Amino acid sequence: LFFSLEMSIESCLERLMQMVGEVDIHKYRRGVANWELAGIGDAAKKVEGIDLWINDTDRIPLDEMLSVIRLHIEKEQKPGMIVIDYLQLISLGGAYSRIDIRQRITIVTGALKAMAKEFKCPVICLSQLNRNADDDPQLIHLAESGSIENDADKVILISKLSGDSVTDDHRVRLRFNVAKNRNGLVGRCEVLFVQAHQLIRDLNYQPPVEEEEGHEQQPLY
């Protein structure tokens, strides 16, 4: 169950097909690489079978979010995972309109922790970093409130490697820093972000070979 507080459902589905089909959606929009049409068609079929529900209500209040989840459980099933994009856009409604953002974030993070316990599933919530974050962000750089660090069971900080530049095929190395893990180890690893497909890959990943026009494109899977 995915709450997209910033992107529309249409944009989310387009991004999903871009990932599932490993299609460079920007090339497709410009009318380049017509062989990728097959990838989009295959991706659309696969997306139809995914148990994914998207709610794109702008700045959805927390109590409304909880109502949506409970209604979803009643009509569909308990979600295997709840994802929220992103924390600083969650509203508390009119009764809390006068409190500052730090107090609001504190209330929201506590509610998210309670949400995970009530619905017995992982709750993944994206968060902004504050403006003081550099190429190697730490827990103190979580935007607005220390309650994010206190209430979260796990915190993963993502950053681009210092001095690393985007390659010609739009790939860049990222650092994943598991800065907090209540039930396990902490540490770091490097991964590859393929921007054209919006996918995280191993560092040794090689993209599918594009066939010349007139040649049959090999299946991506």
C-alpha cells in the first residue's frame, strides 16, 4: 500500500513500468529507440498482476491515512508493506495547524511506529535531509526532528559518492549507510543507480544490449 504525497498515480505507474520493463522512458517520450515499445508492453502486463495499491491524496492527514489502511484491510487484505513518500508532507489536520513542524514530525513518527504494531507489517517512510547534510549524511541530518531517529527501527541514509559523476549511460554510484538497526548490524555498502530505469543494481551490473533497427530485440527476462 503506497501513499504518494507528491506524485500522481499516473506518474507512479509510468515509473513502475519504467522499472519493471527496464525502459528508458525519456527516450520513449522523444520517439527514440522504438524497439523499447515491446518492453513497455511486457511491463504493462506484469504491472497488472502486482498487488499494489496507490493513494495519491496530496498532503493526506494522518487520521485519513489510518482510515484508508483500515478500509483497505476490510475490503481487500492486510498489506504486506506500507510505503509513504514522504514524511514531511504528512498533515495532522486543522486541530494541529498552529504547532511547529518539529512537533508535527514528532507526533507523526510516533504514529507511524504505532501503525507498524497495529497492522503488523513493515512501514517504510522516506524523509528529507536538512540543508547541512553533505556528501556523507548522518543521523543528525534527518530534517526537522530527532524523533525520526528515536522512533525508527531502522534508518538507511542514501547519498551519491563524493566526486562521482554520472556516466554517459546515466549510471551513478550510491552509498547506502545503515546508520541505525534496532535488531541487527549497521554498516555501509555501495550500489549502482541506473537512472534511465530508476533501479538500484549491483556495482557489476551491465545493461541489456540495444539491438540495431531491423533486428529482433532479445527479451529482457
